[in-house]
Amino acid sequence: MDVSLFDFDLPEALIALRPASPRDSARLMVVGADGRIAHRSLRDLPDYLRGGDALLVNDTKVIPARLHGQRLRDTGPARIEILLHKRLSQDCYRVLARPARKLAVGDALQFGEMKAQVTARAENGEAEIRFALSGAALDTAIAAQGETPLPPYIVGKRKADARDVCDYQTIFARQDGSVAAPTAGLHFTPQLFEALEKKGVAREVVTLHVGLGTFLPVTADDTSQHRMHAERAVLDGATATRLNAVHEAGGRIAAVGTTSLRTLESAATPDGVIHPFDGDTDIFITPGYRFRAVDLLLTNFHLPRSTLFMLVSALMGLDVMKRAYAEAIAQGYRFYSYGDACLLMPER
């Protein structure tokens, strides 16, 4: 499909720079299978779920993945910034470097007390670096030296600060590894989970470590020419068994965020049976995709021409989502990572 079909104009003033407080006070747009729209609050989410449904969340934890340092050569040092986006081993990461032209294989790097060396270069500013530290010692050093990796549309307007360390993390984050938060999960509070539990909605957990694809725009003219970066995802056997039982009993699976959805769809076979999954997924969902296991999706409002807007258009239909986004803009909804949310309820 022509990527320009997924374009729309968004007023810059609607890009949220801070989350709603408290988290579950954010606005919620509910989009039905017939395209009808309701304007609610995240606190109203239990009204749209029922006993026997399962809420699927991603428990990945954002690491302080942005590092500022220097490239060291005999000709003199040069400032460098890297974004750690995929761990390759106990001491090696794949990174996005800026400015990438200043790096060559063999270059020594210094980030505070951490030393590293460039071991490989790739396209689009990517490189592989090996740290002198390893394992838990490296994790501790990154935590001390690193910065919360806010998306470009936020750091272009303000720097990350101490509030973001908490704000840009879900309350159920457990597994270190992401360079971006699964942002639909940012809306949840203990009170909202308590209300869902009283309704009889189960909570199930998967892990997908959000990687570089979150920060890279779609530069191809046609969706068939775009390739997703692979991300590590895990759905264990016990969770797969319980999710299959939800469907067998007539319940629905509500994915919290596109990362939970992509993990679920990667783990399911075309007949809708969910299997354990542990590996990389580069699933790219565009209109025409036949969904296997997801029934509902809670997600934020996404960038134009992004893979995420393509995904929600595949779930609900491009015309429906364009009308919904136009309504969101007209009603002043807040967009992107720290913005409001929408609950998508397709016909199944």
C-alpha cells in the first residue's frame, strides 16, 4: 500500500510532553466496530470489559539507554551520543549512534567511567559496541550514566528529567530491555487494576523489548518495501494455555498496546491457537492482515505514516481510523507516548 495513505496533519500543540496525572485520568476514545465513537476516561475501561476477559500487558522495563560520551582517537576526542537498542551478549550492544559518521570499527569510546570499542558498523547510523564491563556490572554502570530515552518528538522540545524516570515506566515493568515504554500501559494505576479484577478480568503478561523501530520513520513509498527491526518477545507456555482457555470459554483477549498485540499475533497460528513463543519477531501488520488471536486493543494515538498507525488501520479499517483521528484532533486529545488512549473494538 502507498505509505501516503497513512498520512494526516497533527497540530504540534497536541503532542503531549507530560503524562496525565493521575495516570488513569487520561482521556479514552472508544471506537466500535461500526465506527461509532464514545468519549470516556481510562477509569471507564472496566465498563467495556466483562468477566472472563483477559487483559494482556507487556512487562518490559525501559533501561536508561541514551548515553553521552566521547570517541577517542589520536587526532583528538569527538562528542558522541548512542542509543542502546538491542543487547547481543553480556558485554555487547547494537546501538544507534549520532553522529554516526564519526565512528569507525576499532574506535575507542568513553561514557563517564565506562569504556567501549566499536566492533561493527551498519546502515542508518547503527553500530555494534563492546563494553569493558559485562553483565550486572555493566547494567549498574548504564543505570548510573544513562538517560531515559524519550522519543525525539519530546526531547526536541525538552530534555529528559528526574520525573521521566518514573513517568516513562509502567507500574508493572519487570524485565529490563526496552528503549521505549509500551506506552498504553502507562495509563494503569493500582486502582484501575483493582476495578478490573473486581469485574472478573484476568491479567496476563508477555514481554516484548521495544527496540529501534520505535524511533525510525517509514522511509519507503510502499508498505511492501519497509522492513521491521526484529524485537525479542516472550510468551510462556502457562500463559498460552490460559489465553487459549479464555477463548474456549467465550472470553476476549484485550491487548494493552501494540507490543502486546504483536507478541500475541507472533505466538498464534492462523487457526487462532496460541503457542509458547521465545525469540525475535519482526511482524509488520498492515491492512489486509488477518488477525489471529486479539479481540480488543487499548493503544495511544500514533504518528502519521508510522507502522503503528498502519497496525490500528489493519485492525479497524483505514477509513474508520482516519475518522477517529480527525475526531481526536477536533476534540483536543493528546497524542503520542504521554498522550491519551483509544480502545479499539473490531468485529470478530
